[in-house]
Amino acid sequence: MFYVCKKSLEEPVVFLHGFLGSHADWSEFLPAFSHSFAFDLPGHGKSGIYSLDELYNAIPEKAHLVGYSLGGRIALRLLFSYPKKFSSLSLLSAHPGLEDMKAKEARIESDKKWAALLKTLPMEAFLKEWYNRPLFAKSPIPAYRTEQNPEFLEEVLLTYSLGKQPSYWQALEETKTPLLFLFGGEDKTFLPIYERLTKIANISTGLLEGATHSLPLEKPKESLEKIRTFIKEIKCSS
């Protein structure tokens, strides 16, 4: 005898993209779920600047939240601000937060330099500089990236800098919300984060070999399968 769980996923699945992205980054993910939503984050895609409270109010109750990079950090902020709102979090290449003040200050200074480039470079030139880093060695650059508003992006980059984000490491050890973290096997900047997360008992982790940072674009099918399996396991255990 064996047990087969056939529960359907009735809760909504909400996708949050990363910096410079848009809802289009999730085009291969959305059809996999019957109730799926992808938001353009503040200052991205077709969105102007808006508050995270507005985003929270637009997300349905009991949603399974999926966030990549900046979107993953925003997902963490939403979870720990409103812990009863979400059924789970699946985070791709997301940083739980810097703990050292000097590291925070260095990140803020780095983001200020990138924000200055947004003021001075044409969008195509800025994208070339941004993606010409080992972090994005295998990432495609979708054409719609050039349609972003640089003034909006500058504001978002400074407002949601990793240097200004709280550290959620302790909160991750205490939360009851099911969590999945996915990272690229060749994303050397984030591999230490992955290793640390594997040691936290209540967190599920996954490493996608042959990928750097942009998992939704580099490994959409593999990422989707891990997210679907994670959510299904939550349903079957409830």
C-alpha cells in the first residue's frame, strides 16, 4: 500500500520579481497554477512608485508567496510584518539580511554608485554594466529591461537597499511559516548563505547546478518544479 495525495492547490500563488525585472520574468511559472498573480514591484514594469502596504493589501489571503532576489527580500519583509497572511514563502537567490554594520554601510555606498549610473548612462549601457558581473554570468537580458524608468529604479534601489534591510536570520529560525530557499550552484556570492540556511531545521533548501543568480530566467523549469513540489508537500501534510 502507498499513499497518494491528490489535493488541489486552491490558495493563490503570488510572484515577486527582482531588481530591473517585471511580471514578465514569471511567464513560464504562472500557467502552472490555477490561481497565480505576478506584480510589477514599485518603480518596475508598468508600475509607478507605491508603498509595500499597498502591495500587501493587493495580495490575497493565504497566498503562497514566491520572490526572487529583491522580490524575495520584500517577501521576507511582508512575512515578518504580517505573519498570518501567507501559507508559504519560496525564495530564489534571496538574502536574509546583513548582520554587520560595516557591511550594511558598504552595501548602501555601492547602491548609491549604481544609482548614480542610472542618472548618467543610457538604459542599455546601464544594463550592460549591471549584468557584466559574475553574479549574472549566465543570465539572459530580456529586451523589456530597457523599458524601465531610470528615475523610478534609482529611487527603488536606494529605498530597498540590502544595507537598509533588517537581518531576518533569527526570525527565520523561529517562524512557523514553511520556507523554501533556492540558489544557483555557481552563484559564489550566495553559496555561503545557502550553506548557512541548510543548517536551520525548519527551512527547505535547494541548489540548482549550472546556474548563477537569475534563477527565474536561467532555470525556470527546474525552479518551478521545486516550488510546485514544495507547495504540494505543504498541502499533503495539512
